[in-house]
Amino acid sequence: MVLAVLLRTMAKQLMRVVAISLFLASVGIPAGATILQQLTLDEMVRKSTSIVRARVTGSSEVVRGGDVFTLYKFETLEILKSGRAAQEVAVPGGVAGGMRQVVAGAPTLRAGQEYVLFLWTARSGLTQLMGMSQGLFNVERTTANDRQASRAAVGEQMLDPAGHAVRGEALSMPLTELKAKVSKILAVALTAGAAGSPAPGAGK
């Protein structure tokens, strides 16, 4: 009986691996590659647990659940979307516990550099970037009173909502414009949420 259950479990796992491999091959993505879900700015704003403009102050590497993460500590300079407070963001990959892991698509943050971080904190408390490098914007000063927020083109394969393989494009705009877009998206989401909520006392 135990052997039969074990064989059925192994067969299901094998079928799952084969199905995933066939799917990757059908969309032209090699097995083992990093696959990202394509996210619009609207989706990133809505799904992020917090969005901050911050400056990286240092980093360390740890092992969590058998995986290596590089933890980047940062100083929050401005809050664009309030949420669960975080002082560090975990990026997959690094060297720790005698292990070295390289994760394609995982960005590298520089100490002293200013960024806009779209953050997502899991129930475990681990905070990561929303959509990997999609949730990371470099902030550079262009004039005395102007800053530019930019994101490099995502080099890894991504899938759109329909499951088609797509490439991420570079995105750049004045920081003030990015902040305005975030505020507008949050305002629309708040209004939609209020409109969809029952009036006080409704249903009684």
C-alpha cells in the first residue's frame, strides 16, 4: 500500500515536471531560466505592500529556507505608499552558509545609491522587490532641483497575462512624475474600494 502511494506521488511529480518543460519549450524559454510575470506600473503600485524612496546603506548575505539572499539595508527618505515598515530588502542570490547561488534577473543594489523601491512583504516577514528588477528604479539628480527615476530593460524572459513571452522595456521619467502616477493609482484604488464597500448599516 505504501509503495503504491509512493509510486503514484512520484508519477504525479514527473508529469508536472514534463508539463512545465513542454510549456517552457512552447514559448521558447529554456528550462532553468528565470521567468518573471510582466507587471504594469498600476499592478506594481496596487500589489506592493509599501513604496519608498530610499538610500542603500549596506548589505549582508543570509540563508533562508535553503536559499541564499542578499539583504540590502536602506534608509527611507520618502514614503510613496505607506505599509508594513521595512529597513531592508531581500534579493535572491549571494554567498552564505558555504553556498553560492546565482539567480538570473536578480538586481544588484549599490551602497550610497538612491532608489525607488516597490516592496512586497510576505507573511514570513521577508521583504522583496515587487517583480524582481521591475520594482527597482534608480534615482539620479539631473539638475539642482530635479531627479530622474529610471529602470533598465528587463533582460530575463517575462510572460504577459495571456502567457505569451515578452521582453521588458526600459522606463524613465522625472521622479515627480513617478510620484504623481503612484498617488493617482492609489487614489483611484481607494475610490474604487470605497465604492465597492457596503454603506454603514447595509444588510441589517
